[in-house]
Amino acid sequence: MREKDAFWSAPVLLLAGLVCAAGAMGRADAREPIELIPAGSMLCWQGRPAPDTGPGTSQPTTLQTFLEIGARLAAGPLDSGTRLNVRMAEMLGLMIRYPHAVALIDARAMPTATDPTARRVDRLRFAMVVQVGDQAEPFLRIIQKAVNEQTDSGAATLVSGKAGRWSYQELRDQRLPEWAVIAWGQIEGYFVLTVGSKVWADVAAVAAGDEPSLAADPWYAVARATRRRSAFVEIFVAAREIQERLDPFVDGRASGFFRAWEAGDMRQAHWALGHEGRALYCVAHFRMGDSGAPGEETTVPQVFADPDVCDPQVLATIPPGARYAVFNVPVGQFLTRFFRGLVACQGAEARANVERIWSETQVQHGFDAEQGLLAHLGQRIVLHNDPPHPLGLPLAVTTLIEIRDEPDTVRRTLETMCVAWRAALDEVVSRGGAPPPFTLHRDDDGMWYLRYGPAGPDWLGLAGPAWIVTDRFIILSWSPLALREYLQKVPAEVTRRSPRSERR
């Protein structure tokens, strides 16, 4: 595989925390949730439940209880948008306990009325399909709470509909754009929630066999054939569809994003993730070829995470019993393309401002991120689930980024970057801007971390993530307590810091 294609491990690295927490997969059913997702969808994630989260139940989950308590402890009443976000978080926390698929079917953005260079969502079509059998009640309970909260103002209306032989309910809110229609109902043993006009009916048509599903796509069918039964997470990306649908409305930013990753000729991509023992595997297939004409495209396979890694220096970073993933990517180049991709999604003026501010910040604080940090990072990223988060949050993992050489240079550069970040936050407040939701702290041992709101117990997630630089790794975990607990478990060669490293 070509080097530039390898950088499409980005979505996997961002989501690997979720699958790192999972072990054995659930049973393979005759009909997968993806078989209800319309063909031609832009993005899709299909997953099976992680055993560590426990089976679905009619009782509230720990995450749901935590969200409820947090909402009640918040200062003042929550606005309708925040309440809806809380219910969405509850829904997602419940969803991962069942076989499920979530898909962005279509999207479009248009210029805002006040700023032609800015974009707002003009159409969004989304579907969530969860295989619940006869256990839909927990989902319906969350929906009912959301409906009760949203209809209090009189701006929202609830109506019933029917698509084929299945009934559903639909919530419309006068305060939201016309496209923001939320619908839900059951199709046989599946709970289906959709956003967008007529999306629920489209999913029903796929379920009835009247329209094709994403699973019927011939390229995806071949790409996923080997790992379909063992993978517990699959990711589908219709790269060409994304560019063709979005570019006319966002001044080519979608194509700019793919070019930033040097993947402008990608047409489709598929990732499969699963476990072999405690280790995660990640295998991807890329459909490359700009024209799509026969003979002018190729399918390129790539292994990003190999479960058979036997390097003792890598294995020493993983506590006994932890589930883990070892990704093999050129970290410095990966991070460069990651941030270039983010910037490419902005308008021309915003991109110019970001580049100017970043250049001025480096000059003002005397660091060079490329030469002082990225150029010295290695080829491997290790993720594992030790120590586990008490609430079982899926992305609460410990991450180690390999340092290839000059750890003191890496440490000094990262320290200076953090100081610059903290100075920027302070400047916003000094100029009368709204205080950020977090503050940046450094302890005497060189550990940096974010803290949200007033000081409170780290186990509640009010502090974190936290990070520190050793002679071999940049190590991050979900809180300062978690990071310190991890550092006490592993051998000295993982945590060692040379005498010069202790200087502030």
C-alpha cells in the first residue's frame, strides 16, 4: 500500500478507544443492522456490543444515572438544546449495548445569511438502527423524556405516521430548521431513530426490500467478506460520494479535506476491527482510482493494527489483562495530515487566519512544532483500557505515542506549546471574552491536564485528559489519577525520565 493511503487510519485511531474496551463479539444474526441502512450512504458505523458494558436492560445504565445527576446539579435550569444533547448521550450509551448501525445518509451546507464564507447545515439525513429484539422499552423511555421536555414550550408537535406495514412517530419543532425532523419506531426486532425529512420511510423501504441496502453494495460486500463475521466494528466511507455531494455547497472543502490526507483519488474505504485474544486487529481496504473506469481503479488492503506484535518493548507498556491495540503509522506525518485536514474544512479566510496565528504563536513563544516535536516521533501508537474508567466511558483509554529520538527536544517543545496554549486562554479572558470551559494545569512532576469547572474528584471526569513525556513515549490517559495509577504499574523503562527531563 502506498504511504499516503496509510494515513486513512485516522478515523480508526480516533475511535479505537471504543473498540479497545471490547472483547468477544456477540452472536452473528441472519440480518445485520446495516441491511436496513440505505445504499449510497456517505458514512456508516456498524458495531456489536462490548461485553464489558453488560447486556441491554430495562434499568438505567450508570452513564444514564450520571447524566441525570449532572443535569440536576447544573447551575440553573437547562435549556432545551442542552436537555436534548443529554438525551442523545443517553441514547448512544444505551445503543452500544446492542448490535447497531449509525449512518450519515446525506448532508448539505449552505452560506449563512450574514456571512457568505460561513456555512450552516441546510440538509442532514441520519439513521440509527439498533437490533433490540423485544427490548425496545429503554429506548422508548429516553425518547419519551425528550418529548416531554421538548413539547413543554408548545413549539414542538408530535404526530404519528405509517411506512409500509410499520408505524412510527415524528417530532417537529418550530424552533429548528425544516429539515430537522426526528422520527422513531420499530421495524420487526429493530429500533429505528432517524433525523431528516422522510428518512424513516426510506429505512422502512429498505427493510421491506423495496430499496437496496448499504450491505448490497458490491465493493463493500467483497471488502468485508473475510472479516464480516469476526469484526465487531466496521466503518464505511463513501469518499467520492462525500466530495461530489458536498463540494458544490462548501466551495470544494470536502475535496480539500481528502487532498490534505493525500487521498484525493479515493472512492470508497472500509475498516474492520476485532480482537484476537486481548489484542485488537485493524484491517482496511481502499478503493482507489479517480475516474472509476474499469482497469483504472484498484483495491488496496492494509493492516494498521497487528494483533501478533511481539516486540517486548511494546508489550511492556501494556498492563497484564488489559485489552490493547498497537497501530503502526508514521506518527509525525499522521498528525500533520490530521491537522491539515481540520484546517482544510474551514473557509479560505479562516484557513489564512489559523495559519497566521499558528505561525505568530510559534515565533512569539520560540518553538517549532514540526522540527521540535513531529520530526522525532516514531512509528507506533499503543492504546489500552487500563486503568478502566469507573463509568465505562468508551474513549477513556490510555495512549502511548512512541518517541523515536531526542526526547528532551520533544519534551521542551511540548512544554512550550502547553505554556503558549495556557497564555492564549488567559488572553481571551483578559480581553473580556467568555471564559473557556476548562483550565490548563501543570503539576511539579511535569504532568499536564485539563480541569473543568471548580476543583472536584478526578474520577468524575472533571479533570482530564492528562499527559506526560518520558524518554520513550508521550503518555496520555483520561485523568491525572488514571495516568499516575498507570505509571506505577509498568516497568521503569517505560516511565524513565533523564535528569534533564525534570527541569521545568
